[in-house]
Amino acid sequence: MGQPPVGRRAEARRDHAATDAPQPPILVDGDGAATDETLRRAGAALRGRVARGEHVVLEQPTARTVAAAVHGLDGWAGVVELLGAGDRRSQKPVTPPPAGGVAAVAATAWRVHTSGTSGRRSWTDHTWTTLSAGVRQGAGGGPRRRWGLLFPACRMAGLQVIAQARTTGDVLVDPTHLTNLADQIAFLAEHGVDALSATPTRWRQLLRMSGTDLLHLAQVTLGGETVDQPLLDALRARFSARVTHVYASTEAGSCFAVHDGRAGFPVGRLGDELQVRDGVLHVRAPWSITAGPDGFVCTGDLVTVDGDRAYFRGRRSGVLNVGGEKVSPEVVEVVLREHPAVVDAVATGRPNTFCGTVVVARVVPVDEQHPPRQGELRRWVAERLTGAHVPAVIDVVPHLTQTTAGKAARA
């Protein structure tokens, strides 16, 4: 056979060179850097071990495992169930594929469990599309961001960070092989992370750590807990970054993001997809296992409307009955954090013989050598809220106990 024209030979050489060119890493973790091709090969290996339509369980997966599973199992497995610490495998049966297993799986169910922070554990089936619904779209040809992962890869918040990096071509840096938060932050700084998502509780902790000075962030994201104005202001002042707080739940997926630097969200967002009913936020998510006949999911989050703004006031399931008055612990926490000597706080209920329940609190002082007095803090709350909100006991602690997702532990 004759040789191809010179132009075609040159084109073939360019194609070959492009194929052989080293790929940039899209994930960095304790096992090193991984390219898209690395994860595709790992995904293909996973697929080779799974029958079409099978129910696959990934126990405490890393970000690398989840990313590989997206490549290899999405559209192949019937269910990919992500289990975290303390989760129990669901017993819902999976419909087997047609005889012979030749038909494609229309949409793999990604089964995501809640962390149980609200007092109960449950799970919801998503598609990868619903998990990626709130992802920031392409940056218009700008430089790729490098996202740090401080959430478990099996939880909704962690999956959102993974989806962000995978969908937009950003780099994901996973430090979760390290158990110490200071070591994790050093790992993120070493690998040039410029975008980071965490809970408000964890952000307050990070703001007190010297290691965060090594982070040069362009994007700060908060989610998973109620966000107050002082924290938003402190983050913007520390990092000079775009500060975004997001609202998402395991049951309803990603709902919205707020970029204007203010706590709460604009009432203009309420409408056909987002409604407040009897003081509780409802989100339209007809695909969710917890959706009602009208396609709305009751989130259980209390919301009040004040002027042009809607504000979160805690969880309905967490409301305390103190002598016949309903008390939201999160409202008490916000007031305690406003005290100049307090950097963080958590409030809970304690059984009481006379009034059923009383509020108790733990606070983290700004200065451990000169902590605020209990009487001073109780008076501070009494001047701003009703008597039922005043904690009967306030303990000063060096830090708040956190769940694996970075939320304040209320137990």
C-alpha cells in the first residue's frame, strides 16, 4: 500500500502525540496523583467484578473509590450503596435486569445514607445527575480550581465536592487518609488547594488554627448547618474569597446556593420549587423516596421570613419543650456566639423534673485563659431571649466534639 499524504502523516503524528501526552492529575490523595485514565481503568476493574444490575455496597469509600465507581458502575450496577461508619445496609430489593442481562441499566441508583445528626438514620436513592445538580458550571476557560475534601466521600456533602471536581475538570485533593485536622490542612496547602467546603462548626475551628494561614483560598463554601452573619464576615475578612453557603439534604439533594454574603436566603427563591409550610421548608424533589404526593420533600428545617430574607432557625425534630414553650437550640447558640468572649457554642436539652426539659450549653471561649463566667453568659441570653431559652448550665470547653462530617455533636 502507498504512503498517506504528508498532511495526513503530520496529522497522525499530532494525534499520537496528543494521546501520549501526560495527562494532568484530577485527584490527589494519600496514594498519590490520579489522572482521568487512572480512574477509568480502576472503574473498568470494578465493572469486571460486578454483574449487570447488581446491588453493590461500598463501605466507607474514599474519593478515589467513588470516582472510579462513577466511571465503571454508573449505568451498569443497579444500585451503588455508599455506607459510612454506623450505617446499615438497606434491605430494599433490587429489580433484576431482563433475562440474559443484555439490557442497559437505565439509571443506577446511588444510595446515600444520612449521618443521623437529626436523631434518625435513613437513606435516599439518587442518580449521578441529581447528585451533580448543584455543581458550578465551567469557569469559562479559566484556571482549574483545586478543591479540598473535608467531608466523608460517602455523604451528600462529600459527594457534592467530588461531583464538582469531576463535572468541571477541577482537581480534587483528598486528605482524609490523615486523621489529624492540622495535618489535613497542611496536606491541602501543600497541594495548592484554593477552594474548600466545610461545615460552619469546622470553619470556626479552622479560623482559630494557625495552619490555615497557608491556605490561599479563592472559594469558601459552607453547608450542613445553620450559617450566621458573623461567620460569613469573618471568612470573607480572613481569605478575601468568594463566600458561598449552600443548602442541600440527603433526601432532596442540592437545592440552592447563596453568594451575596448575607445569612439566610432571599425570599424571591420561594415559589414553585421551594416553599415554607407552617414554618418548615419544603423542597420539590419528586424522585425522592421521602417526597409526598405533591412531589415535595419536608426537610424538617425551620424557617422564618423577615422582610426580604428567609432565615433558618434549626431543626423541627430538635425543638425542646421547656415548661410548655418551644425552644430551638440553634437560636440559643446564635445568641451565645454573639457574646464577645465566645467563639462557638452548642445547646441541647436535658430532662428536668419540674419543667420537662431545660436547655444546657457548651461554649468555646475566645481566650481559654480568661473564659467568660456562666452567670455572665446566662444574663446575656436572658437579655435577648425569653427565660425558657436561658441555659440552666453552661460548660466552657476547649473545643466542640464533632461528627465525622464536621458538624457539632449534640449528644
